Amino acid sequence: MIGTKLNKTMPELPEVENVRRSLEPLIKGKVVSKIEVRYDKIIDGDTVRFCQVLKDKKILGLSRYGKYLLFRFSNGWTVVSHLRMEGHFRLVDKSKSWSKSTHVLWKFTDESVLAYLDVRKFGRMQLVKTGTEFETTGLQKLGPEPGSSSFIFSYFENELSRHRRNIKSTLLAQSVVCGLGNIYVDEILWRSRIHPLSCAKSLPKKQIRTLWQTIDAIIPLAIQKGGTTIRSYTDANGNAGQFQNFLAVYGRSGQKCRRCGTVLVKIKVQGRGTTFCPHCQEVFR
DNA sequence: AGGGCAACCTGCGCGC
DNA sequence: TGCGCGCAGGTTGCCC
């Protein structure tokens, strides 16, 4: 048991993909009657325009790139949404009172409401013309997705050779490969037997290949397992993920490495908690 | 121009 | 009991 309090989500690519899959059938075809914004900073750009433009528009579908959700609306509009740490959507019936972490309400003509909740208020949504989403600050520098045809070995090897900083920071940056966050990066490095502070450009070809294969395998596997539920991440139907049962290092500092029995160590890398095995994860400098 | 890091937020757990 | 502090982490923006 990792935590007892059920109040945090940690959406990385597999969790966001499970949100997309579960949420899309619940909202597709609905028409906005009114948007209410209760905490202005969630909306990137002009909030009044955001509400005005979306009124009377129909939801055509929900897509995703990296950790970004893309709500497709009629008349060529898209809402780019990032859940950051704890954001989540819930489709509810008309309700009388909203919790204080409910920041945006999408009210539909059928009387249902899509509520955006976010305790830490880190999440953002931005209205753009469909087709211009890759010009936004968040999406324009994203690398390819793990498991996609553009995430090929020669590309990955070439990208790593351009970075002198450590491999953990490099993988978290989203520009070499997108969608990985703190949990999956630690797991991927453990599986690849690479120390998080290894210099990205110093990795031998053999380790780069192992790392590439691991990234390409673990993300689709985590999607298949419904994502990772550390505290309370659930999909739009309230279902928890199962990948936490496969975690080898995240949340296990002080416990024994499942490969060699050495006690796992926790350090800070780029301000992020980082757990690894000091014995079987090799440092390359 | 790559890289380092504070800032953005709130709730929880811990030490005193 | 209660207060203060550190921690949690994705992204942005600023500075070197």
C-alpha cells in the first residue's frame, strides 16, 4: 500500500489516454449551452472569449497528444487541456453545489455538466482553431510518442547525443520523447539498469537500445493496465488503474531492489524525487 | 541555445 | 492542540 489518502492524481501519458478513452463516449455529440469559469487562471487567454466561442458548439471527439487532451468542437474549434498534477473531468447531472476545487463547468443542452476539478489549480485549458494546436507553447516542442512509428531508434540515439545533462532530466523534458513523467521515468531507468544521473550523451549504444525498447514497451503496457493509481487517479468512470502493482522503484525507497536485494535510494534530480537501485543501475559519465 | 531553477498551488504529515 | 515547514510534481518563464 503506497498511500492511504485518496486525493491525488498523477496523470502521465497512460493515465491521460485512459481518461480520453473513458471520457469520449460520455461527451461526444453534446452541445454546450453555457460555460462557467469559477477560477480564471485555468483558462489560458481571454476567458470571456473562451465562453462565448464555445456556446452552441458540439463536441465532435476527444483526442490526445502526449499528456494533452484535445477536445474537438464543431466550427473548427479545439480546446487544448493539460491536467498537470491533479486535474480531472467528471460528467455529472445538474448539481446544486460545487466543491471548492471545481473550477470550470461545461453545461450542455441535455442538462448534463462536464466539471473540471483541480485542487492545486495547476491545470490549464486553451481555446485554439483546430489545426493550430501544434503552434501552442505546450505542444510545439513535443517529441514523438512512445510506441508510435516516429519514435525510432536512430532518432532517439541522435537526440540523446545532443544533451549533456543527466538522462532523467532529458526524459522529463518532453522534447526528446513525450508523455513520460516522474513515475514512469524512474521505472524505465530501473528496468534499463541505467542510473538517473548518467549523462545522456555518454550512454553506450547497447544501453540506448535497451532504454528505447523499454520506453516503447512500458507505455503501451501501462495504457493496457489502465494507468497507475498512486492515490486516487481514476478514469472518467471512476475506475482505478492497475499499473501500480508493477512498480519496482517509485514509492519504494528504503525497500529492497527486486533484482538484487540492495536497499533502494531516493535522491533529488531537477527538484524531483528520484528512486533507484545504487547497485544495479549503472552510472555513465 | 541548452540548461538550471524558482514559481505556480494546496493538502498532508511530521517535528516540536 | 497548533503552528511552521517540507514535500508532492508538470510546465513555464526567466536568467546565465
